[in-house]
Amino acid sequence: MTYFMAVCEELHFTKAAEKMGISQPNLSLQIKALEDEIGVPLFDRIGKRISLTEAGAVLLKHCKDIFQNMENAKSEISELREHYGGRLTISLLPSELDYRLTPLLIDFHHQFPKVLLKTLSSVEIVRQVLDMEADIGIAPILSSDDRLVIIPLYQEEYVLLVSQQHELADSKSISLAELKKLPLIMYPKGFIGREGIENHCREHGVELNTIVETSSNMSLFQFVRENIGATIQTYPLAESISAPDLRIIPITDHPPLRKMGIIYRADKYLGRAAQQFIQIARERLSAPASSPKKELPNGDPL
């Protein structure tokens, strides 16, 4: 089955043979023997190009299940041997890792020092969890997925962040519609936060005017400090900066929201380390929506 999986990944016999460290004729014989055993072709061969047949696709699905079950068994047996040891890989948004989650990871390490803890700072959290590059992820919840278990954690409101020299620096609040007039510094297209904000604004008839894209928080905030543009960030992140040269302005009507949660594959065995981390994260991070104080037209706080 390992040879079959290698050919499925490469869709090329020579490349798959090189990957497995065997000759191409030997690999072809192994696949032919498997096809003879099953009784149907697994690959369509058109010259040097190959593709999965319908039977091959069925076998691939079950092979993935078999390999996942084998990984689950290895993980469970490893825990029995090492007693709360093993490995735990967590995929996290770069901004969350920088300002919120590192203290949580440090506390987890103090409680379970035998666990080899690895973090992946990424915007492709769902893909990394589904591809089993990460055991669990903490990510924005955008939609349901039958392949994933989703555990809600917390909800945050987005605010406008401007320089103290910005024309809106003294504003108590801003409407969603007013955002379309502003030059903005934002994360690049494809970043989860950027996509969520823009989709929300479009739903309310607002197209944002992004003039600079940067994937670095430090770079983004420096552009804002220099008054090149404003940015839209979650309130806790904006508040955590605690910079006297920046101003937080609440969005009064229909502010974008971000719902965060823990995700992991529904078919994956969760080891004791992962279970303990999830429990700690739920205790620490589960909270009501985080939002700034706002003012009504008459000046009364909400």
C-alpha cells in the first residue's frame, strides 16, 4: 500500500520510485501485482501521464484511513510508554502567537515538560490540520466542516487603529460606511483576518481602500504610526500594543467580528497532551465577546 500511496502522491512512476528508493520497473511490478490482486486497474496510463481510476480513488480513500489509524495507534502506544510524553504540534495565527498565546504555551510546557511542543505560525491553519502537519489549530471559525471537530473559544470585535496625527485621532467612534474613504494598511490577500473583514464589509456595501499590504505586525503598525494609513485590527490586539502614539476608534454599527476556536481532524486520535492543552485553552481563553466601550449619540457609554 505504501508504493500505491507514493504513486498517488506523485502521479508519476519514476518520481514515486525515486521517492521510495527503488527502481521504476520494480515499482511498476508492485503496482501490477496489486491490480491483479484487486482485479481492476488502479491507474489510467496515457503515455508517461497517469491518473487514478475510479477504483483507484476508492482504494486511496481507504488507504488514507488505514494510515491515519496506524498513526493513531502509534500515538496511543507512545503515550503508554512515555507517560504524558510524545509530541504536540499546534498551528496558530502569527498575531495570536505574538500577543496572546505564548504565555499559554509556556504554562503548558511547565505542566507537561516531557511533551515536545512545536508551534507553526501560519495563516493556513485548516490546511495544516487537514494535511496532518499539525495535531490541532487555533483558528478563526469561518464555516463548518465535517472533516473537523470545532470547539469555540472566544469572539472579538474589530476596531479602527490610527496614528495620533491622523485626522480621525480625536474621534470617539466611526461608522462602517466611513471606512471606505480611508487609506488602509492591511495584511495581504489570502490572510484569514483580511478576508473576513473584507467579506463582512462587502455584505454591508462597503469596499475597503487598501494602499499597503504587509504580513508583519511590526511593519503594519509602523506604517500606521507614520500616518500613511489606518488599519483594522481586533480590539484585544489593538489594546495590547498600549502605544501613546496610536488611537483606538470603535466601529459603531455592524463592526466585523472574529470567532476563534480549536480545530482538529475528526478522525484523528487526540493524545493526552493534546487533550490537556485543549482543556487549558478552554479554561483560559473561553470568554464573552471582547469589544471596546462605545458611545451613543448622546454620549452615554454602552
